[in-house]
Amino acid sequence: MTNREVILLSTHFVDGSVIKKYRRLNSELDKKRYAVILLVNMEEGESWEIPDDITCYFTDGNSINELGYNPMEETLLPGSCHFPVLRFFIDNPLYKFYWFIEYDVEFTGNWSILMDDCHKNLHDYDFLSCHVEKFNADKNRSWLWWYMGNNLPNDLNKCIKGFNPICRYSKEALAYLDICQKKGYSAHSEILITTCLYHGGFRIGDFGGDGEFVPDGFIRKFYIPHKNAVNDGTMRYRPVYSSEEIEKCNLQNMLFHPLKH
């Protein structure tokens, strides 16, 4: 196994903005430590013109179905966005950590600040994400994905959620998730990943919220949560951010999602 980390920039289309984000990641990260790969999730019959300097890994319905997992739906959305990461891992099991970044995630600083901080200070965590929290009947019971398609063996009050537009897996975490999926476990990825790993004895953490899974020194460090809402703040499901809105926030070294395209 190598000590290198791979950055999987995930997209279902390729345009100038995606290429720009790939090149920015590639230029801001130390190539001795990080490999940057464009993870392209294709529909049947699609093709994209991709510049020669872009390293790509392609998935499609056939390659995902070969995994033998039980998805929530017969599409990656909703709930199965981690399948392409597992497909890549099975084909490329040599990296120490596997970053997943959706194309509409923005970081208002040099990407090396985030990645190197996690490399140095959170090297003993198996999964890092945002909005990591346990089921709480008083605070987050209204979140839809606790219930939809959830056939995990854990009681609901033992389930844990995350918000994963950007996240980092250890090699061991992905190997364990592959085992869980092949057992037939199924749920939205934002509950399946964190719940399975936590109860499997893996260490999970939060990049910067203010809950119990935030490591020392990381409270509100790389994103700012909304105190009274689920999956809100600078890292949120909706509404989209414009580049101008993010700039007006004047927050350095902060994650935002989703960026309007």
C-alpha cells in the first residue's frame, strides 16, 4: 500500500468549470502526496471531450451493477453516490485515503490547507465528513433519509448521519463498506456510511461542525453549521450559492456547497 491519497473529483458532466476545478486541485496539492482523478459517472451513450492533462476514471450503469450491491433506487441518486467511490477503490486498492469531492463543492482557500491539515492531524480517522450526528428525536427526527429505504440492522436510535459532498475514507473503511453492501445492507449513503463504520469500530469525524464528532481544534474550522437546521450552513443541500454570494461572505478557508453552475 502507498501512503499517497487520491482526490476523486466527482461529476456527471464535463465542462469548462469542472476542468478548471480539476486543474486547481492538481496545481494546489503536492503531487508526491496526492493524486487527482476526475471521477466521471456516465449515462449510456454519453461521451465527453476531455483534455489530455486530465486523468479520468469512468463509471457507468454496468460497472456499478457489477458491484452486486442493493441500491435504494436503480440510479445513483438518491442515496448511492458512494458506489462509484467503491468501484474505484476495488479497481485501485493501493491508496491510504480516498477523498470524494462533488463538482459543486467550493473551498475559499488553497486546497492544500484543508487536505494537509487532515493529513497531519486527522490521520487516525477512517471517515471524515460534514454534519455528522446521531439520531435525535428532539433535534433531527424530521430528516427524511432516516426512514426512506433504511434496512440497516441497527435500531433507528443507533443510526448516525453525515453530509458527504466532500468526505474522506480510509482504505480500511472502504473495504468494510464493501463487505456491508455485499451483505445486502441498503440505506441512503448519508446514513449507511456513518452508521456502518461507527458500529464496525471505525473512527468517524466531522470537518468543522460543532457536534460530538468534531475533533479537538476543528469546531467550525472548515464549514459553519446552521444551529437549528439539518444539513445547513455553508455546507447545505439547498439553495445553491452563487460565486458572488460566497465572495460576500468573506470567509477564508471555508467549504461551501452547492455552488451554482
